Amino acid sequence: MTTNDRLIAYHLARLEDKNPEIRLRSIAELVQLEATEALPALETLYFNDPDAQVRREAKRAGRALFLLATQHPSEL
């Protein structure tokens, strides 16, 4: 497992934190890491998170990562 993989796993786990600020920071980090594998988790946040700001950021991040994945289809 690479360092990048560990970072992605760390931030994916933090998407379940009860503090919305932690979830927001992890969403931003996943975008910076270009973690296209986070798309399913972001979709779950978008549809289920109780915090409206987290839902908005999950949507924004999901769109950015989806566009990135369509530019590099082998990453999906």
C-alpha cells in the first residue's frame, strides 16, 4: 500500500466522523489527492449527510472527481 493509498483510506474513514468540519476537510483532501475511488463515498454523503454544507461539498467534489475520472477512464 502506497503512502497515497494510506492517505486516501484515512480521509475516506474521516468521512464518517460526527464532526461536519472534519468531513469537510477530508472531502477537500480527497479532491486534492485526485481520489476518484472516493466517488461512491461522496455519493453516499451527498444523499445522506445531515449537514447541508457537507452535502454541497460532496456534490462539488464528486463532480470534480468524476470529470477527472472521465479524462482518465482507466482510474474508474
